[in-house]
Amino acid sequence: MTTAAVTRQPPGPRGHLLMGILPDVRRDILGCLGSLHRQYGDVVRYRLGPLRSHLVAHPDAVKHVLQDHVKNYTKDHLSYRMGRWITGDGLLTSTGDFWLRQRRLAQPAFHRQRIAGMAAGMVGQAEAMLRRWDTAAASGTPVGINEEMMRLTLAIVGEALFGASVEGQAREVGAAFTVISQQIAERFRTFRMLPPILPTRYDRAFRDARATLLGTVQGIIATRRQHGDDTGDLLSMLMLARDEDTGEGMTDEQLGSEVMTMLLAGHETTATSLSWVWGLLSKHPEVEARLHAELDAVLGGRTPTAEDVPRLVYTKQVVEETMRLYPAAVIFSRTVKEDDVIGGFHIPKGSAVDVSPYVTQRHPDFWEEPEAFRPERFAPEAAAKRHRFAYFPFSGGPRQCIGNSFAMMETQLVLATVAQRYRLREAPGFTLEPDSHLTLRPKGALPMSLERRA
Ligand code: HEM
């Protein structure tokens, strides 16, 4: 049957006359996504304010959108237009030939070998954090895990990709990013589509936060320009890149967009994943015990290196299972360029399609007891039998996360370094509940006390 012959519309809720399902999304996005899937199945039609959208949950459909028919599903979507208010036209938000050129320029900085060369720096940063923690542990003071993980991952990405020490600005950057991510989520849910240019307190807070981030980014670029060395890192590659036709390099604005993109995309995602790991381990002592056994057997108290990473098999499974239950990117969207058919349903040109790692990674046809935390699901034999797109915390296809291997190595190494020294236990005020900003963080500060391992 041709695309034109399929006119069957997917099922879905009626929703509010003007707002569609926005009130439900605002109240509880995760609950709302779960119940849409349970009630209506693998292709659901709904409205988000004026936006006609579809949630596609079956891995075949996710593959269709992200990989097989990627040209028909573009990032020309409100969420990325809003993203451009923060980063400008960076790798995450740009499209077409421009995106492809930038991706090719950045890709070599993420080759496996190069990433392996960043391992020592990652572990070094984790050890610096542990020195701070030793003081807290000695006085029995709990640490706020969410903030600690943000500070750590920002320091790691700054050093690894830009040779810059940004840890001193971690608090400022973290606060600015929180303002921006809260506002973007709020603006999306309330359909405030105007850029933040008004002289209101709300818009000014956004602009101030962006100026703080931009200040950090410009500082990184200015420092590198001063000494001008080619250190072979991502920043050098971007600065030295020349257009094949014109011989021109990137403008300062373009460079700023890419640095800002990497700094933001590369730290909060990894930080939230690590925070979830610590929270889940404290709730699952049997998993923690197995993790400790592996660390003791493979490392025996030694500092982990890049060569250890392939041998930290269960450590990796713990990270993967955490990202299955709590993927940093809950949902992302594409705009449909031409009419299409997904799962036997008509998907009209101009509407949107949403894919959600959160929903698909809990799909009961692909995951037994999907709510249970079971790292063994990622044992190589089990993982090999699974549909590639039943699990996609880093997306898939040509627009998949460029930092995938970087993030996996980082989380494994940080987990191994910290878990060798400390058990993290729930402290007063600890709750393990999701709080969806731009990414899916655990709510509150996540206070945990540090128990030194023998
Ligand atoms: C646990 C950690 C991470 C997760 C879960 C994650 C997830 C994702 C996802 C789902 C996308 C696709 C988004 C979309 O299509 O809208 C993406 C893209 C991207 N990520 Fe990550 N990411 C992580 C870590 C990182 C790191 C460490 C970096 C950089 C150092 C990074 C840089 C990027 C960039 C630049 C893109 C855009 C790629 C493109 O479109 O060409 N991410 N990430």
C-alpha cells in the first residue's frame, strides 16, 4: 500500500480544547507518557497546545524515525528552536549540510583511542573530589550528590575537551544552567514561544544566566587563543578547522556555540546518570555487593585505567541499567517533512513525532518486569538478543550522541574510583524521585553520607 492510501489515524486522548494534553504533561510528564502508551499503544496521537504530535514507542518505529527514514524527520522543531536561544547553532540544534560539516569536524576528537587518552584525567578529577569527601566523611557530614556530580562532570568535560579548568566556576555555571533548563521546560509546557527578549524579570533571568555561560565559554576560547598551542583536543580541532572551499575558519560566534553545546550536553547528562547510580545502589545492596566484588577482583584497590574499562563488565551493566530506567533525555522530537506511515497509521506532514527512551525502555514486550532494577539484563548474551532500538539513551542513527563512548567511559571510571573507597548511604532529607527539567534528575539535593569501605 502506498503512503497516500493509508489514512487511518492513530488513537489518542482528546485532551483540553486549546491545550491538548499540556495540563497533564505539566502535572507529571513521566506518568503522562506511561499512561499514553498503556492506554493507546505503540503510536499515539495528541496535541500539545497547537502542536500536533505523535508518541511512537515500538523499537521498529523508533528505528524508522531515527535511522531508516531520518531525512523525513528533522530537528526543525520548537524544542530545538528554543535550544538555539541557549547555544545558537551548535551541533545539537543545527540541521542539514551545516550540521554535517560541524559533525565531521568534531568527530575525530571522540575516536575511541583519543577518549582512552582522557581516562587518567577523568580518574584524577574523581580523586580530587574524593579528597574533598575525605574531610566530609571524617566529620560525618553528608554530601549533596546532585551538586557534587555536576561539579565533577563539568570539571571533566572542561579539562578533557577544552584543556580548561572550569571547576572554579562550577557553582555559577550550575546555577545558570538550572535557571535556563527550568525556564526552557516551563516555556515549552506553557507555549511561550517568544525568545527571552522582553524587559521582564523572567526574561532577564534567562539572559543573565546565558551571559554567565557565555562568559565561561569566551574565557575558555580567549585563554586558548593567548597561548595558541595545538593540543590536539576538541577545541584545537575546532579552532584549526578550515572550510575546504573558502579556507576560512570558524567565526568566534560559531566556535562559542560549539563549546557551549559540548559543555552543556556533556556535563548535566552524565551527572544526572551518576546521581541515579548512587541513589539506586543505596536501594539495592545486592547489586552493590556484586559491584564491589568485581571492583575488588579487577582492581584490588588500584586506580582504574582505560585498560581496565573492558574488564569492568558488571560496572558497565549497572550504568546501562540505570540509564534504562532513568534516561537523561526522557523524550525528544522531530518534525515530519512529508506524509508517512508508522505502525500502519498515517503520520501527516508538518506534525511532530516524539520518541521517548523512558517509554520504550520500559516497554513490557521487550523488558521483563520493566520497573525492576536488574543490571544482568545487559549481560552480553541477553543484550545481543534484544532489538537495537529497545534501548537508546544516547539516541541512534546519524544524530546519535557524539559523546556516547566518552560518557560511558567516564561513568564507569567515576563509579569504579568512588565505589572502591566509599559506600554512599541515604542521609536525612534523601528521597529518590524523578524531577524532570531538561534532563531527568533525582529531585532535591540527594544528600548521602559516606561510609568508608574496608
Ligand atoms: C549519560 C550521558 C549522555 C546522554 C544520556 C546523552 C544523550 C544524548 C541524546 C539522547 C542525544 C540526541 C538528542 C537529540 O536528538 O535531540 C545526544 C546528542 C548529543 N550529545 Fe549527548 N548524551 C550524554 C553525554 C554527552 C557527552 C559527554 C557529550 C560531549 C562531551 C555529549 C554531546 C552531545 C552532542 C554534541 C549531541 C548532538 C549530536 C548531533 O546531533 O550531532 N553528550 N546526547
